[in-house]
Amino acid sequence: DSRHPVAAGPHRAEDGRPGAMTTLALFWPNPGLAQRSDPRFLAATDAEGPGSASDLHGRAMASIAPLTPTGAISRASTADAAYWQSAIAKFGPLPPGIDDPGKIAEALSGHEDEDDEAGASARLRLHVDLALTTLTSPRIEEIPPDLVPTVVEIGLHAPGNVAWRALGRLLRPGHSVTPAAHWLAAATLASGFRSLFNRSEAIGILDKHLPDAHYWRAILTYCAWGDLQAVLDEHLHHLAIAEGLTAPLDDESLMSLAKAVRSTLALRPSTYRAFDPHRPSKRISFTSRFALRYGTGKQADESARLPEIRAAFNSPFWPWVLATTSAGQEGIDFHWWCHSIVHWNTPPNPVDFEQREGRVNRYSGLAIRKNLAHRHRAAILASDTANPWDAAYELGLDERDHLGELAPHWVYPGPAKIHRTVLPFPLSTDAARYRRLKGDLALYRLTFGQPRQEDLLEILKRRGVQHDPQRADELRLRLEPPEPTPSREH
């Protein structure tokens, strides 16, 4: 299908000549283009907050148009060569040290299962060779009328340029990352998105919402809809924290972050074989990308896939729902991209209840970040800090006087909350157990001096304190200093 150059063959070649080069341009980082179209600094703010997406697009057009080729204009938007040559070969050379086609192809290849077919690496090498040749002698003969807006879209939303900018946000003073390593890390990360958009489920989603668009254009539109730049900026900032990479980065640590993101995007499916009672000698084979076998059998492959699936859940990409047994209630963090928990069964005691909810109520969790962005969005964009999340947490110190050192990383007020859903079984004692559990939970937290106000008030109401002013006065904590006792004159 000519509309699916990515899916029909990640690197198509006919008669030894590479095809679908525009697809390669989506995943090829161009530092000059990425800098000129950086939404972090093109997004102007005023008293009413950030400007609109169309304003941002207009500023990017003004930045990119002067370096975009002009000349004979083709009547139709069919001159694909102009798109990819402009996106790859214009806006400056590659960083020093990016001249080995083998290294470039290795970074762009990823490790997804779609590329395991014979000849994929050879076809990719043909694409890389042509791209490098174009860097030294670009020949753009036909200029389509939508060349500038298309190059702007590639600069703003293509995974290669988005990855280059997001990784660059992490390069604080004192880092030792070379420009070549930065480029290779961005290409490596972007290759994971090529794997993502090669999947049949991704193709189905884009076909449904953008049925008339060429697939590479549909990818750009989808990345714009999801604001991929903001997503990757947020994800990489907090992934570095989770991986313990808080010191100034070097080439190796930056590449490890890029590979970590790529592995969550390019997670391989696993084949399972179920028992068929009608034909015991023949197993039922099926594949699953995210589900793991339930049971006590020791499976080497399953043990290896468990941390990969957990890491994928702790990303903004698939899977978005995780179902686990009580094994997931201790020692595992699920808070980076989740603040909702469903209790399939009612926990037997407040300790287990806290352990479960503690998986999504943790340091710099999703609910906290939503509240920071809700209050400080305009100020974050207006700051001159390269990393927006450094600016966000700095602005979040405004609650320190009120909440102490727990703000902003552990608690921060706002509309986002930890969502709890309990599913008591019908005609069971679960509903009554849950009511008792909430009371026990309030008392349990009270012993640590950290009750939730709503739970504490509810248990006091159930015990009739609101109807007994004398009892309420006895339970009230008085923090004012006692009145001085009058001294007696002798």
C-alpha cells in the first residue's frame, strides 16, 4: 500500500534504489531544523497565558522559511524529494563525527521485530547512503507549494527532531555529552517510534482518524495532536530521576536513556500456547505484547519480560492499563504516569490498603505534575530555563511556607488527585468491610500524624461527634500558647 510506506516496508527499495525517503526524514534528527522550530522558545506568553498552536506554527514558519529552498513550483504536492531533502540536508551540517553510515544505520534501525526480515538492514543502509550523499550535494528541482509548512511540521513534530530537543533539555552545565553522541542518541530513541507506527494497531488508529492522508503525514499529524514534544520532555526528565541519572550526563548515560525509551516503544510480543481440550495433542498458539502468563510455572522468558512491561507501563506509551495481583502492592513504583488505582478486591487491612495506593502516590507523581502545570503553565513557558520541568519544580516552591519540605515533590495542591476505585462483590460483605476499612485507615494514618482530612471527618461524623459539641471540644487540638497564670503578690 503506497499510503503505508512505513508499514508496508520500513525501508523499501526497488531495483537497488531506496524509496519512501520522506519516512526516513521523520526519524532523522536535524539539529539546525530542530533548534529553529523548538516550541519551548517559540511559544510566546502574555498576561493571558501561552499563545495558540496556530501562533506557534506561524513563528516556526517565520524562522524556517528563509532557509527553505525556493524556485520552480510544482503544481501538485507530489514532489516528495523536496520534503525529505529539505528536512535532512538543509539547516546546517550534521555534528562532527557523524560520518559513518554503519553507525547511523545501527542507530536508526532499532531492534523491533518488524525489522527481523531478511534484507531490512541492507535496505536501511541504502537510505542512509542516499541521505549522506544529499547532505553534500542536494538537488531540489521541484518545489511543491506546501514545502515550507511541511518542513515546519517535520521540524515541530517529527520524532527525530522531537527526540533531539528532549534529550538536549537534560544537558545541564557540566555535562560532557558530545554533539555526535547527542545525535546518535536522538536517532536511537526515534527508531522506537518507527517501531510503534509500524504496528497494525497503530496503522488502524491512524487510518480511522486520518483516512485520506499519506501515512508519513498521518504520523506527523498524530504526533502534533498528542504534543509529542511535551510528552517526551516530561518523560525523559523523570526517567532520568528514576534511573538515578541526576548528575551531569555523559555520552554513555544519555544513550542509556535513549535506549530505555526505545525499549518501551519497541516491546516485542511473546507467543503463548494454550491447552486445547478437544485436541490435547495440539496447542492453541497466540501472541500478546503486554500480558504475562499467570501461574506458578517458572518461565525464563516471562521473567525477562516482566521488568520490560513494568517499564513500558511507567511510560506515556502503551500499555495504559496494568492489572496485577497483590504481588504489585509492595516495592514497585507505578506513579510516573499513573494516579488511578482500582482495587479489584477489598484489602483486608489498612496496611495493605496503604501499600497498594502507595504505588501511585509517590515522589513527583503524575497528579503532582498535573497540579504544577495547572498553576504555573504560563510561567513555565515564560521562563528562560531550557528544561521546562526544572522551571516547574522551582516555581512549585511557592507552597513551601504552607506545606513545608514535602512541597512540591511529594504534595502539591490542585485539581488532580489520586483516584481510588473499589469494586465490592455484589451480595458479599465487601461493602461493609470497605466502610470499616476506611475508618481503620483514618485511625492508622492518624497514628503517623498524617490523616486525610476527608477520611478523618467522615469517621468523626459516623461516631456522632458533630452532634456532640462537648465531645468535639474535648477532641479539638489547641495549638495556641496557654494563657499565662496570674502571679500572686506576696
